Amino acid sequence: METVIRTIDEGEFGAYVHATEMAFGGSLSPGETDNERTIAELDRCFAAFDGSEIVGTAGGLSLRIMVPGGAELPLAGVTSVGVLPSHRRRGINTALMRRLLDQARERGEPLAGLFASEGGIYGRFGFGLATFIGRMDIETDRAGFVRGYRPSGRVRMRSVDDAIPAIQQIYERARRNRPGAIALDERWIRYMLHEHGPEKDLPSFFAIHEGDAGPDAYAIYKIKHEWPGSVPHLELTVRDLHATTPQSYADIWRFLFDVDLVHRVTAWARPPDEPLLHLLTEPKRLRLTLKDGLWLRLVDVPAALASRGYAGAGRVVLDVEDRFCEWNRGRIALEVGAEGATCEPSREPADLACSANDLGAVYLGGVTFRALHRANQVFEERPGALERADQLFASDPAPWCPFVF
């Protein structure tokens, strides 16, 4: 029987979620399924049907992402991608990704992004590794700060309902300075707080730091209790932390490291340029490790390149190979001047030859053309082109997408 791919209706959502979880070898409770429904967009939930059975899923989310230069662009967030073990290797995933990216193009979304369970899958569809996220694990007795730090303000513990308005305000202010950050409203924050992992039964705590001008940092954390021999050996796990100033960033971390009875503090999805590396007297004790974060793909290469900011003026001609979205294939000229950037088709000789994957990787400024050139991915067709391109695409701070969707 031929597999049919289409969007689902309301009555099929439970089966859709069940199929996604089955593809990953898991399951969700009714309450967890209800939480998924709060963020699902049915007209972006594609399913592969074998008769009446859903055998594959892929969803799109209407998101917005910060890009270098301070602009905020529409992003098609790709999520819930899975195929049942009984139906793999039949082209179902490729067909689902085809529908998702075609829809993103129709909607005028210049970018698509995802977090990959297996990165090797998505290179085939033009996604490049654009951001990294860090995990850290430190004993509190090794978490001293360098000389010169002075605490300020105060920290207040809040309930979830009391904390959310401050969290929204702080997150929105903080993300404006960070390429890769996703816009989150109250619906998304509550979705993020609904955990169905192994620590789902542990309560969440909400700490809000207040400076002279009001709330300026927050931390959401859980505490795992261990009392070997009646001795406290607690582990504090930071689920989310943002701050609007360097001072409040240091203060909220100092608060966490000083929580009574806590032996270890762990955190994941931290920025690759974590400031704690420069705050701690013993930075190696942080045990910061990096892994792949957001994978990005330019759905509309000229529109995406013309919409971000650049570090100066210049011109570079790119010969782009795109095997999955052929409308992007060809030679384009990126021109950056005082009035902004333009990107148009060109017949000029190319400065650089690259793929859609490469453009996805360098777009947010976290990866350089030269790094990809050293990896034999980008090719310099004219001497000096790599340096010129990297000067244009340079961005600080490093891109970071802490919200995993």
C-alpha cells in the first residue's frame, strides 16, 4: 500500500504523538500529551499514513530567532521527526522533510532549524551545525570567584506563577544580545517547565535576582537529594538561567553555588563562551564540555543573507550547492554597505564555493568559513576570499540557542 503524507486533524493528534514517541522508543502519559498539544500547530504536523496507521511524523513550529545585527527572523522549527522501526529505509523521512521545507518556503520563512538526535540524518537536507551548547559539573567547594567580585542586589524565591512575568521580561532583554536565541512567550515557558524526563517528579525552584532597576536575572533549578551516612550530598541542576548584565549574571551563579547542603551544581544547554570560565578561580573545575546545538538551514539563501547584519562593508561571490532545495543552487553576490546588505544572482567568478550546509553553519557567526575550509568543506576560489568572508560574518557574542525544541 502506498504511504500517504498529509497534515493531521484534531482527532489524530494523540496517535501522532504516540507514533513520534514510539519512533524514539518511548511513550507519553495523557498529561504529557496534553502539554505537547499546547504548542502543536496542526497545519504544520505532517504524518505518513500506511492505511489508517501513522508510521512517520514531522512537525513545524512558527518561531522567531535573533540573528547577527539585532534582527529577528521567522524560523521554521523542525521537531517530532520520527519513523516507526517497521517502516524505515523507505524514503518516508525524506518525504516528510520535503513537505516541511516546501511549506516553510511557501510561508516566507528564510530559515529552518532543529536539534538533531543524530546529526548525520540532517546533513542530507542542507542543515549545518550553527551553535554549540555546553554542559558543566562543578563541586561547590571549588566554585570560588576571582578577586574583585562584589555581590550586589538580592535574590528572592518565587512560585512558578509569580516568577513567570519576571522570567519573560528578563529572558526577552537578555536574548536581544544573543544570536540564535528564540522568542518565548508564556505558553512556551510553561511548556518548557513541563518535564517528562527522569527528574520530572522533582520540584522546580525559581530564583529571581533584583538589582537597583528591578529583576535582572533568574535561575530555574531542581535539587536531587542524596544523604549517604546521613551526610548531605545534594546535587543542584540548573535548568535555565539568564541575566541582563554581567553583574547580575555573576550574582545569580554565586547564589546557586552557595545554596546550603549542595555538593555539586550541574547545568546543560549553556553558552559555548560561558562567562564562568573567567569568573572561577579554577575554571577547569567547571568541566565544561560542548556538543552540537542548533542545526540551521537557509530555506531562502538570498533573503536570509540579506537580512542579517555584518561586521563592516564588502562583497563576496558565493557558488552555492544545494542538493535538497534546488531553488538555492547557483552563484550569488553578497554586497554589504552602509545601507545594509543585498544578495542577488551573479555571473561573476566565484570567490568561495560552498554548500547549503556550510551557509547554515556560518550564518549565526559561530563557525567560520576558514574552519570549514580546513575541514575540506569550503573552497577558496580567489586568494583572500576566506579572510574577507570571515570578516563580514564575524559576530560577538557566540550564537546560543538554549531552548531545545
